[in-house]
Amino acid sequence: MGKHHVAPIDKLNAHVFKSEDDDDGCWLWQLSCAPNGYGKMWIDGRYYSTHRIAYEVFVGPIPEGSDIDHLCHNRDAELGLCSGGWECYHRPCVRPDHLDPKRRRANLLASPLTEASRLIGSSQRV
């Protein structure tokens, strides 16, 4: 490790906004984000998605082939509080209990805002 190496957990703790007004609020990554809105962190010469790093740091390994679903997004989308898309304010969320590993199909069907979910209807969502 070079002299400038900072452990991922230390980066997360130093650069995440945790609302003091909301016990269940998102923990939002405050540094760089990819064009699609997801946070990104530089580790060992490459960028990684911060929500995936947060899951691995705070919960454990992500099952092979799994996406990380933002449960906070699904909840707010059901309530009409998030319209989704690339400007979705849940994408930089790294709060461990807002993150859930799911296979790609299940992840796409979990949000009421995806085309796949709209096609099958809420009664069949996972």
C-alpha cells in the first residue's frame, strides 16, 4: 500500500452525509459520482461503485452475479416520492440496511419505475 492509501471504510465514514433528522434516512456519498448518479470510489487503481463497497464493508461479500438493490428507492418510488432515472437521489446511498443483493431480474422487478416492473404489474413484483 502506498503512503496515500485510505481504507474503504475510512473513506466511507469520512465522505458520507448522514441526516441527523431522519433515523431511516439515506447515507449519501459526497464525493465523485458516475454520470449515472451512482457514487464511485477509487481503490487500488480503479473505480468501484460506493454502494457495492459499502455493502461489502458493512455487511459482507456480495453473492456472485448479484446487483445491489436500493430498498430506499423502491420504498420512495411506491410512495411517488422518487421518479427514478439517472437523477434518482437514492443512487449515491450507501446505508447498509438500504442495500440488498438481488439477481438482476429481481432487482429490475423490485422497483415500480422500471419498464420490466410496469409490464408485469405490482402483483408479481418480487
